[in-house]
Amino acid sequence: MNNPSMDRKPELERELLDLLSTFSPTIEVANDAYQLSVSLAAKRAEVVWPHPFHEVFFDFWEGDRKVLSESFEFYEGESDTELIEYLSSVLDRFLTNAIRVQVQGKFLKTTELQYQQGDVWNSVF
């Protein structure tokens, strides 16, 4: 599904595929956006970011159940290297650790995807 109007970044694609090689990564381009899929055992994550990027959209799955959808904005001027480091660290934390969704607050609820590190739970993000 190559879109001729989008300037692909082969270096970014190669680096992501290399960093995430343990997780069977695939990258596609559709509608002026990158779509990255990774998985390990029953966990899977799908990440979409428009090009040029300002916002990254995550879908996290365990088996057939969507665990959480989340999006994050990036600041103007952040580099491809910063994007690559961020994506690979978030995806690694999700795929290689025990996870849970923590809901906090009674009226203004916040939902956070967390991973377990020893006895401590930290945000995947």
C-alpha cells in the first residue's frame, strides 16, 4: 500500500525493524501514516503515526482482547531518533513484562497501562 505522496524514511524503518526484531515487526504505509505491528506470545501492539508525525496512536492487545488504546503528541522538532527510542522502549516494556491497567480517581478517572518490575508497577509510557 505505498502512497506516492508520502516520503518514506527507509533509515527509520530499518532501525525500528532492527531494534524490534525479537517481536516480529512489520511496517506498512497507508493513508500518509506508518503502521507498525509487533507481537510476542499472546501480546500484540499496533502503532500508527502520521507522516510527518505529531501524534502516535497505540493499540495494545492480549489475545483477542484490546487492553488499551492510547495516543501521545510529540513536540515539533523531535527527531526520528527520539521517536524510535520512545517506541521501542514502550513496546519492549509492554511485550516482555506482566502488565495491568490501573484506573485511578472517582470522578475524573485516569487509565494507565503499567508493567511490573519486581514488586513495583510503572507506567509503560
